[in-house]
Amino acid sequence: MKTFRRFRRWIVGLFECLTFRCGYYRHYLAYGPADLTHVGYHWAERHCCDAQQRLTDWMETHPEGNVPTHLERSADHWERKVRA
């Protein structure tokens, strides 16, 4: 079942890219000239999601609010890359 879901997600993502409906065409290029290629954008987008997830996980497990600067810098770096 997991393999089917992964395959379905891949097909949906491929369809969005082929029909120019993915984030690269709808969001990224709308804010100026491209610094990243289409493939590079999707790679950076995955890293951005990962960095944001690590930051969220840290905040959920440490409610005192002291977020390490390396987590903040990483999330900020990838957000700037994908223009989030």
C-alpha cells in the first residue's frame, strides 16, 4: 500500500510539473527571475519542508521557547531559496 501511495504521489507531482501547475511555475517564477532550475527548486523545496519540520519538532518538545540558532538559520536559508 505504501508503494502505491508513493507512486501515486509521484504521478500527481509529475502531472503538475508537466502542466506547469507546480510551485516552481505558479509561485517561484512569479517573484522574479529564477536563481534555481526546476529540478533544483523541487530539491530545495524538500529541504525547506524538512528544515521547517525539524524546527516544529523542536518547538513541540521544548515548550520553553529556546530554539537553537542552527535550526533557525537552516529554515531561514531554505525559505529564502524557495522564496517562501
